[in-house]
Amino acid sequence: MTDDPRPPLVVIVGPTGSGKSAVAHAAALRLSGEIVSADAFAVYRGMDVGTDKPSPEARAAVRYHLVDVADPEEAFSAGRWAAEARAAVEDIVARGRLPIVCGGSGFYVSALLDGLPPGEARDERLREGLFDWAASRGAARAHRVLALNDPAAAARIPAGNLRYGLRALEILLVTGAPASARLRPADGWADRFRVVKLSLSPDAHALGVRIEARVRRMLDSGWGEEVRRLLDRGLSAESNSFQAIGYREVAEWVLGRTSREQAEAGIVKATRGLAKRQRTWFGRERDARRVEPEEALDVILALVGETGEGERR
């Protein structure tokens, strides 16, 4: 408990598969909270299995924000997400509820709490040229160029994420400064809240086992059928939404180019790589309280103050 009069804002981060969603949902039930998803791909309609969205039953019990708010053909930027997430947090607080931000996108959470760098740093013609260049040279070459000019950004952006890699190169060429060095404005938005930030830190071996089981469960739950529907409606495997881990691997499987076993192995490998990068990102955040997943709910209840379901009005 605290004498701080500001409304609490709970933020739960951690690597994929660490149990963030379950903790956030349990906390929302206990504290009459609403969840703001900080998943870069849960925003897309029709991408349910592969993003492991909350079930209809879970969404009937707890209100979720920033889920199913865009079509897969849209490009959904961090700036748009941060603006809509801030509006959602403010609305939740205004109604006397507890906002709980939960997700594995450290960049999105940072954009929410700290703001984004000033200026658009965009050049459409340059961007088209970069994509044409990458199409002829390959994603690996583009990532090597980024690593030479902005090692920090290259370490954060997966080699296979061509869109993010070329965006970092675009920023570098437009501004003359690395994307990783751009300063964020201190806009003070988060200062109006008492931020309770938890970083879930599961055992590495246990996390690996959970990732394997999670990928297998998602494939058994109709991930292939979901990707087939998306492809049948004309969605390109090169679209922004298909940057989500696993979707391209599943597309290769449903199109008969690989086996399910190969797709599963590729997704597990990519997910483990993502989890490793997330652990590194969140490990640098000094304002986050690091907890075991099993302890997280008790820590939230102690820091926020348990009032009982339905009493935060």
C-alpha cells in the first residue's frame, strides 16, 4: 500500500511464453481491472491462434483493449498503438477501473510510457528504394548493412524482420543519426500515474519447455486453418501482419512446401530467439521489479492493494 494519490497503472512485461497473460487476467479479476494488450500483432483481426489471443470466455470476463482493432492488410505502427493505448488507459482510469498493460513488445511499452522520438523521419521514395534494393540483395545483406551502421538496432531487430530493419536504415539515412540513438521527449504522460511495472523472469530451461508445448498447442488448435483462411482472402505472406513469428512458417506448411514437423521446429527456434531478445531488453529496464511468474500476482496485489472483484468503481 502507498500514500501516493495517483491512480495505479500496472505494466506486466516478460518474454513470450512466460505466463504474462495469465497473470494479467488473474489480476484484472481480483482488482476489477481491464487489460491493454501490448502485443504488436494481437491488434489484427483474424490472427487469433498464432498470436495466442485471449479466449472468448476470457474476454467475456475481463475487458481487453487493443485487440482486433485493425485488418491484417493494415500497417499498424508503434505510434498509433501508443496513442490508442494512452487513450484506453485514461478511459479505464476515468471509469474507476485499474489499467493493466500486458505484453512482450518492449518498444511498444516504452512508446506508451516514455513517448516516441520527435519527427516522422520518413521518406516514401527512399523507403521504396530500400525495399527494391533489399529485394535484389536479400534480407541478410540488409541486416549486415544495418549492423555496420547501427549495431544497437541490429541487435534488437531480428535478421528476418525486413520491415523493421529497413525502417531503421530509413531513419539513419533521413536523419543522419542511428535509430537507436534517437532521443524521446520527456512528455510526462506517465507521471500522472503510479506505475507498477513487473518483469516476469522465468527459469530459462522451464521457459524453453513451455515454448515447445505452446507452439504444439497452437498448431493443434487450428493455426494451419487460420493461415489458410488468411491466404485464401488474398493476404500476402509479405504483409506486415505476417511478420508475426510463425505465420510464414505455417504458410510454407499449408502450401505444401514443408512439413508440419519442419514448421514446428522453425517456429520453436524463432520463438526461443525472440524470448532471448526480450529477456535482454527487459533485463536493461531498471524501473521494473523482476519476479518469478508464480509470484507475480501476489506482488501486484501487495503493491496495488487488493480490493476484491468489483469494488474498484
